[in-house]
Amino acid sequence: MGIKSLKTDVLIVGAGPAGLTAGIYVSRAGKKALILEGRAASRMAIPYTIENYPGFPAIDSRELLGLFRKQAVSFGAEIVSGEAIAFALEGDPKYVTTKEAVIESAAVILATGRPIPKAHLVAGEERLIGQGVSYCATCDGPLFRGATVAAVGHAEEALEDVDALLAMGITVLWVPGHPGGAADSPKARDLENRGVKIRREAKIKEIRGDARVESVVIETPSGQEVAEVAAVFIFREIPAGPLFERAGIAIDHKQCVAVDRFQRTNIPGVFAAGDITCGGLQVVSAAGEGCAAAMQALVHIRK
């Protein structure tokens, strides 16, 4: 299946309270709003009671999130599943790439939620993104046909992507980094029989290379090893901060997107809202930022 081309007036990256509120305002104004919902669920998807959202003395977080979603869709906002893996934001129009599509938009609102702490990244990962570190097997796998690559991840998605890499004629060293999971499944055993080397008790501690990926340091129960690889495919939540920085977005020392009081980033036509700005870190403040970002996006596309 090929990569689709999509076009919208405003692309909203994230489907939490900030993103859904932005979708409500954009679509209610008669403009096309496309909301990109990634794998990382909103914190509201974890059940807890909200007692400080105006108009609701007490409401289940999932119920309130569902109301946001229903209202956005009722005005015409479209919600699609996908994880942003690349951004081209400096020009007009803007382009955001997922594993399934390239999305063209006149304005972009970033509402991806709280950034992943750098401590959760593999050493060397951030520095070598796009230089051999990839989060998409189908996108970048063909570049490494005939080479040896490492794969990181223990979920079902990692299993499917390792299979895809193998089918492309790539030699795969799979280091799940977590006991159990898909690496212990019958399908994983089949991949081993087909040549995939699975290091179930190991973890990748560092990705090395000067201009691009050259090797990985693997920590095993018996000590550390170094394996030469041409790339590292990482299958887990994608760290938005480094991707934003590569796209030219200003990030502060907390790895939060820097915005002004109108939710504008340093790039014209690109806005940010919600926990990714490290503002109030409350549902009501995220919704308010989503509203402000949407209103400014509408001003931008009407210029």
C-alpha cells in the first residue's frame, strides 16, 4: 500500500483536550480540520475524576474527553490515526509525514502532550535522528536493503516492522529491550528461523556514529558488546521534541515548545497548545490554549 496524500486547512497534531478544542474552533469556523491521533493516549484516557473543570463539579476524565471528541466531530473535524515522523514547516504550505500519509496544510497546531524526557531516550538517539535512527520501517527500510540494522521495541508493532525489514532484504538484529511481549510469540520464533537474531535478555545502551549510525552498544547479562549496524529502527512512542527541533521549532530547556501569549511558535503558521508548552498542565488550560491556537491559525490562513 502506497503513502497517501492528504490536504487540510489546519492540521492538529494530537487528540487530547488542546487538540480537540482546536478542532472544535477550526471546524465550527467552516475550515477543514484534520486531527492526527498518535499512539500515545491523552492523560485523560487514564480514568480519574476531574473536579475542577468549569461546569462539571465531578466528571470521569474519559467521559469529558469523549465529549470533546464528539463535539469536534459534530462540527466536521476529521480524526485520523497516525504518528508524525517528519515535519517540513518553514514554508507554505506545511507538510507533516506519518507512516501512512503526507499531509499538506496551510497551518499546523502542535498538541502532542507532554514531551518524553530525554532520560527515556537511548544515548545517541536524538543526535542521529534522520542519520540512521528511524521510527518507520516502511518509510526508511528500503534505504538499508542488503545491510544489517538493529531494531528496538517489544510490542506487536515491533514484531510486524521487523518482519517488514526482513522482507526488504535487510539483516535484522532485534533487541526488544523488555522481557516478554511480542518477542516471545510463535511469530517471533518463525522470524528467528528466517534469520532474525533476537537478543531477548539484552538492551541497547548507546547508538554510536559520527555523521551517521555506525554501531550500537548492547548490554547483556554477561557484559557489554558492540555490534556494527547501518541503522537503528526504534518502535515506541516517538520523541516529538527532537523532531520539532529539526523542523526549526524553538524548544526551551525543559524540552517544551516555546510559544508567545497567542500560542505562536517561532515559525509563522505553526502554533502549539496544551502540555507540550508546559503551561498550566491542566485540562482547562489545555483547552484554552487549544482555542487560542485555533483562532490564531484561522487568522493566519485568512491572510
